[in-house]
Amino acid sequence: MKTKNNTTNTGKYFEQKAVAYLIENDFKIIEVNYFAKKLGEIDIIATKDDVYHFIEVKSGSGFEAVYNITQQKLHRLYRSIELYLKHKNLDVAYCIDAIIFSVEDLEYLENISL
């Protein structure tokens, strides 16, 4: 049975691996775990080629972790991004990406939507 602490530790582990992957691929990390009150968290905010990338990190074993990125999750993420951009007074090009871990395999999905 997964506990909240175990799930949190697993999430942090894969977020760290995702950050390392992004840095290796010439992304600049702006923030990790940006929390938008009442909306949720943006796992990673990074830039590359003057585009902001808001990145959701998902992991799993025995199922497709990508299916955890639901329409509801994306809707909350869009609202969190709007809040972040307003709070930082930014008018920039951006996209939502996902980094999916299946066991230890990483898949980077750029510019996702439903």
C-alpha cells in the first residue's frame, strides 16, 4: 500500500530525474513545484529557445502513467499557468509538456493537449 510520504518521495525522485534530463537537453530550469493556491502544482517550469515550458511529471508501473493527465488536470494546469504568468507579469510564448516515466524509461511529450 502506498503512503502519502512514499508517493511524495517517489514523485520527488522522478521530478529530479526530469530536471536532470531537461538540463542535459539545454533547458533552463526556472522553478520546480510552483504551487498555485486552490489550483494545484506545476511540477517544472523551464525555458528553451525563448519558450516557457510548463512540465507535468508522471510515473507509474503496470499502467500507462500518461493516462493520469486528464482533461480536468490540464484545465487546472492552464489556470495555474495563467496565474503564474500574471503573478510574474510575463507575456511569453508557452506550451505544456509532460515527462512520463514507466519504471525508469523516460518519454518526453512536447506541447500536449486534450
